[in-house]
Amino acid sequence: MSYVPDRSQYPAKKADGTLDIDLTSGKYLKLWQGPNHPGITGNMSVELTVCGDEVVEGKTHVGYLHRGFEKLMERRTFIQCFPIVCRICVPEPDFNEYCYAAAVEELAGIQSPVRADWIRTLILEMGRINSYMMYLGGQAGAFGLGVIAQWTTYVRDLMLDRFEELTGARIYHMFIMPGGVRDGLPEGFDQRMEETLCEMERTLKDVYEVMFCNAVFKKRSVGVGVIDPAWLEAYGVTGPNARAAGVAKDVRKDQPYLVYSELDFAPVTGQDSDIYTRADVRRRDVLVSIDLIRQILAKMPRSGPLMAKVPNVLHWKIPRGETYIRGECSRGEYGYYLVTDGSGYPRRVNVRGPSYTHAMALLERMIVNVNISDVAGLMVSLHTYPPEIER
Amino acid sequence: MGVRDLLSPFTAWKNLFRDPVSIRDPLNRAAAPRYRGFHQNDNAKCIGCGTCETICQNGAIDMLPVASIATKQGDSGLRPRIDYGRCCWCALCVDVCMTGSLTMSNAYTWVESDPDAFRFTPGIDKKHWDDEELGYHRPAGHQLTGRVRMHMPEMEAEERIGSFAEIVNGYSVDQAKLEADRCVSCGLCIATCPTHMAIPDYIKAVRDGDYARGVALLYETNPFSGICGRVCTHKCETTCAARHEGDPIAIRWLKRHIMDQVTPGQIRTAIGKPSAPTGKKVAIVGAGPAGLTAAFDLAKQGHAVTVFEALAQPGGMTRWGIPEYRLPYDIIDQDVDIIRSVGVDIRCNVRIGKDITLDELRSTHDVVLLGLGLQLGRATRIPGSDHADVRKAVDLLRQATAGEDFGTPRTAVVIGGGNVAMDIARTLARLQKAVYGEVRVTLTALEERARFLADPEEIKEAGEEGVVILDARGPQQVMVENGKVTGLKTWRVKAIFDEQGRFAPSYDESDEQIHAGSMVVEAIGQMTDASLLGDELTELLTWNRGRIQVDAGGRTSESWLWAVGDMVHGPDVVTAVADGHRVAASIHANLIVTEQRK
């Protein structure tokens, strides 16, 4: 009793390869998903043309969240950009702080202290876990499993508590400054972090039982939303989206930054490249991050400077130069392209958020022939955050 | 997909038997000790420098006057008002706060129906978290502005005692840039500087390497910039925002650095050409900082200015009082030459009252301005002080500048704890070193060492050069044997002032010492030699405790006669410069008004 689509209704292709969709024919319907969609994909929308309950064409629309950060930064001093960058990605802001700080340091000829590098790595892994937790809840929710989000939000909140005691804030941490980090670990942090990690492991076991060993979830995710490995290069697919297709791309390994070369881990990969595999890769990536945090806390130096000597930040000028700094965030390769012209302001900041490629071009390709009810699950499975599309 | 996938989801039901994890009372949840909550400001510590306002990228901070806080030296009287509709809690304001007064509480939630309540001045508008100890405070060692002053290279004691060569080398361009980098441009120094120099702007010029701009800024307010760059009392540095948690910016040395980097031609370009001649003639008596500043301003405004100087060269006390190792004479010459270049006619070796009378000046000029300075040393009037070998410091310093041999004593005792005392002690030390090969100078002062009026570095350097400095010693008698001075008898000072705060030293007579010396030098203050006024004019003028009484513009009770500088105000170069500007402006306004009335 399987579903057999009726292809007789499907639009024909025109000579240039585009579909011949005659909206007046009554065969097609325009359907907007978003921008006020309760799913985790946030403030972007997809303009769907459906035939029956099947998507024949999808166009992505972004811009609902445009705040012009890159432009704003051109009118702010280097230190004044520091509190702005985190806003470019709400659920995992720390990558912006790190990439921006590293870019400024490189162009200014500053070396951040070793201890600061360890703390930066710790923060980035904590942020990665949080980002995945948000994803897992969203992915399950898109297929109707509401309870998973409650569990992952709970452990994410525990990690936010750790963020709060380490950085002084829960969401926008504003802790990784050009030059180093603001402060060291608070008293008793290791113990509380270990408790949080244990609680997280316990919750992940529950999540595995209820989400990944679940006929409903499997029915809707296995074999659905496949990213053809051949597309990876063409679309610039990175991160778990690429790793689930069997390509072990991971900037942490490929071009180690901070202290990743001193840590023992292997990139998580999968083979089937469908929604289920991508979710599973991310779930296992959380376990890697938990292990990394334990390694970091065991190995990190506990004394030493936290900030390199920086010039007076009020009139910090950086010589002419340009650089691209990249790192592996939970969604793939995150990069900052920074151009300086010798003044006290960045000449150009360009943020390479992985969501840009995943959520716009790739999604338009993948969404064709997908059932309307699977669109939300597919969008979530690419793990995209609209703010980093619209810097 | 198997049976497990059908049954496993039901394990979620085990949560029915777990305690809920949600927080029951989120409003009263305690935030982490480092939490960046609402601001606190210790207004007693805050100096209103506005660095927080400068760094705030949201424009959330406005520096505003506060009724309960008065503006004073080193405190703008403004306090940061924070708009929490704009604040993003990044805490950069806390990180750059120059005094550490601004902190953040860990107040986690605040519910209020009035939106205007979220814009307030921390510490002034009372909030329940004002006394909260937890919250974000700048971590120790977390500095976003430089706190340590660039070391000024200078000669070591053994080297400098051998000559009158300048001690301080001055900053190199790189050193000056690093020092200038520390400035936060708050401008508290501008208010403190008597002549209100554009300090943050010329420091910026140093940072930018734009010395032409720098020297133009210097000459807007101070034609004695080369001199002040070396010997200014730098009151600005006492109110520098950086001094609260580090060393003040070396403002004086940065001024000197600009002057060291420019040529006289660049200076003349910077100050521009004088205005068209007005036909008015001004006579100025005394070519010191006050008189020459007034001359510079008036000449630039087109008046014909003639300065009469009794001594052989212009500069006043900067030349005849300050020793060459602190202020080389060519620096004075350079500053004076610039003043001459705007058309000021300086006539030296002309003593008013002897070579020309004051009446003659009055009859040939529209205005006569007196800038006589304080050239007479005060006397201790202790027994024996009428001996020929009991000398005044100002007289000796004048003779030293002129190159006259006043008979360098083998041993000397200096009375006084101010900069003049240090100057003569160190001058004698150099002369003794040259003549006898060893330094035998004792300096005695009424004050305790910590309360000396001299600059701390002067005291330190004098000590390094071999001057024996004795504090809390009151001079009682100059010891004379066989008609020759042999030393000074002092008692230990118990208190300098009486209970009413009047000057009335009390001594411990049991602690008596005799300091050997074939010369005793008095350096306990100066006064004006106003004898050139003559009896009649002296009688006509109004006097205030030995000083000529003048109005706010420097005019005496005689409408044609004005007075400026040390003879009416306190003794330091930059105050004299400020006074010169003020009086020149007043004279100029007066001359123009008279012109218009005609």
C-alpha cells in the first residue's frame, strides 16, 4: 500500500530547463511556508508551487532579518564591532566572536595567549552542543515529536547556566575579545560542567531511544531529503550535511585552529545522506563535543595571561591587509573575511555563514518532488540559521 | 525498522516518574556572580571622563550633569545615564572605565510598567541592586587602555652632575606614539591647564605623526610650548583620567616631543601672519612668560608692541631662574625668536626708572603693561643672615646664568624645600663638582619630605646628585666665626602651622644641629621689585598684600597701567602664560573700544 504519485499532472520543462507552470490552469497552487513559521528555520520563507500535495518548485526568500551588520561594522571601531558580531548567529554566537577576534589579531599582529586559546576552544564546543540541542528539538518537532524539544531545551539550559557563570551572559556571551578572552574559569566550574555533561549524556540516550529508534521518525526521515554527494562541491556543502554524505570534511581536522591539534577526535560521518543520517551525525557529534570538553578541561593551563597586550582600544588602528579566518561550527564552515585599510574601522567584513549555501541554493534543488508535509523536516535537516544569511 | 522502533518511543513515559526540571520561581533566580546585569556606578569614584560614553557602540550612554555633583578639577561633574532600550550589556563601558567606578550588578530581572524607568543614571537614581556585590566587575589585569607610562630616557646621576647639559633626552617618535596611544581623550586636562591647551588633540597629532597640526594646536594657547614642554608644573597630569588606575599620560613630555620634531619655519607657518597694523602702541615691561605672551597676542592682533627688559636677554625667570640642565637656553631662544617673528620688538638692557622713566613710556604708548615677575628673594631674617655670604637663591641663579663667578663655596647650606631650592642646590652641586671634585651641599626645609613643594623627581634627582636633604629643620642662626660663615643652626620642626592654620612654626629645641657650610643660601620665596613705579604712583595704586590689585582683565586702578604674571598671580610659567593671554585680550578689547569711541 505505497503511495504512487500521479505524474500526469506534472509540469513540462521548457527549452531553457525551467518548468512550464501555468498558474491559471488550476493545477497548481502557490503556498508560502514562513516567514512566521514556528519551526526552527526561523525568519525565512519558501515560496512553494505545489501540485496536489507535492512540491514542483520552491523559491527561497530571505531578508526578513536583515539588520546590515556588515555595513554597521564599517562605521564602528574594531572594539565596537566585538559586541555586534555575536548577533549574526543567535543560537551559536561564539563562532562570530572567535572568527572576528582571530581576524583582527592576525591583521594587527597580535598573538592571543595560550590559555585564552584553550578557553576559546572550550566555549566553541559548548556552543556547538547548544546549537545541536536546538537542532535536535527542531528536527523532531518538525515531524511531530514534541517531547524531544523539551528535553533538549532542558539540557541546553543547563549549558546556558555554564555559559552564564563563565562568560556572564546566557545567549550573547561577548567573551572572546580581540586579544584573548575576558576572564578565566570560575571556581568549581569543572565539577558543574561534568554534572552538566553527564545530564546531557543521559538525555541523549533518551533522545536516541525516543527519536532515533522511532518508527514514525524513521518512516519520515530515512531515504527522504537525500543530498547527492555529487552536489557537495557544486553547492559548497560543508559540515554535517557533507559528513552525512560520507565526506569527512571538518575544518577542525583539515586546518586545525586554536588547540584542536592537541585534542583527540575523529570527524563523525554517515553514508546515506538523508534526513535521518544527518540527524544521527549531529547526535554523535554532540558526543564528540562532550568528549572534547572533558579533554579540554583536563589539559588546559590554569594560569597565565588571558589577554594579549592590545593598543588602546579607543583608537586602535590596524594596518592595511586582508584575511579569511575559518572554523567548523555546528552547521559547517564558518568564515570571516576582514579587510583593513590602516584606519580605525574595518574597511569590509564579510561573514561566510554555512546557512547561506545550505538554505538558499541547496534547498531550492532539494525541495522539488517533496511532499508538503516533509518540507519543514527537510528545511530543518539542513540546519540553517537565517541571521547568518542576512548579515 | 523493527519491533524496537515501535516500542522504544514509549520509554518516554518514564519521565512521568521524574521530578520536573523547570524552575518554579524564575523571577527570583540568582544569576551567576559574573552576570552582566544592570549597571552600578560608584559616583564618589567616578570622574565623569566619559570614556564609557565614547566606547558604547549603541549610543546607550549619555554624560549628563547631576544636581548632587559639582564640577571640580579632575571631575567633569557629569555622570553616565544609561538607556536600557539601547544597551546590549556588552560591558565594554566597564572594561574601559578609567577609575573602576562603573560595574554591573547581577540583577537578573526587573519588571516595570513605565518604559522611561529603563533610562536612568546608575548610582544617582537609586536601585535595589546598587549595593549588590556580585555581578560583572572588570577582572584583574583586564586592561583595554595602556596603564604604564613610557619610560623617559635620561642621564644617570654620575653623568649629569658633571655638566649643565640637559638631563632629559626626550621621547623618540615611536616612544611618543606609544605614550600618546594611552590617552583616552577625555579632556579633563583641558579644564585643569591654566591656559586650557588642546591636550587630547595635540596628543592625537602625536599619534598620527602630524606635527604641523600638533604645533598649530600648541601655539593656539601657548607661545611658550618649548619651555612648558620641559619645565611646566603639569597640573594637567594631576587630573589625568589615566592616573586613577595607572600612570598619568606624560602630557608635558608629549608637548616637548612635538616641539622637538618641528622646525622654526614650521612653527611660523602654523601661527600665521599678524593682522593689519592698528596704529596702537603697547609698552610691556619685563620679557618673561607673561609679558611675552601678552606681547605675542597683541602683536598678532596688529598692535605695535615694544618689550623692555632690564637684563641682557629675554625669558625672565625661565632663563634667569631655571638652570640650564632643566631648560637649555637655546630652547628659550627658539621660543622667543618665534615671538619676535610676529613683530614684537624686545629691547634688552633697558631698565625702566633708570634708562627710561615710566612717565616717558606712558606718554609715548597707549597702554603700559607691567610684567615684572618676582625677582627679589625673601629673607629668613635669622641672626647672622645679614652676612655677605648669606645669599638669595634667585640672585645666585641669575649670576650662574650670566656666567658670573660668585665664588663657589666648598660647603653650602640651602634653606628651602621648593623647586628654587632644588635648583640652587643642584647648581651649586655641579659647580662644586667642577671646582673641587666633590659635592657638599646640605638642603634644609621646614616641611616633612612628603610635603615638600618641590616636584618629587627634583627631590629624587637632587639626592642622587649628592645633595644631603634634611626635612623638618627650622633655621635658627647663621653661624659666623672670625667674620666667616661656618654653618647653619637648625631645630627640628614640631609643627609649621598653629591650630588656626596660620604660619607659626614650633620647634623642638632639644634637637639642634649645625650644618657646616661656608655659604648659606636662602630659597624661601620671592617678591616683586616694584621700585620703578616711584613713590607717587605707588601711592596712587591699590595694593593687596604687597601685590598690585588688578581687575579681571589685569588693569590696575590707573586706567593706562596694566599688570600681568607672577607679580599679580602665582609663580609658574603656564599660569603666567594664561594670564598673558587674558590680559592681552582685555587690552585688545580696550584699545579697539577706545578706537571706536573716537
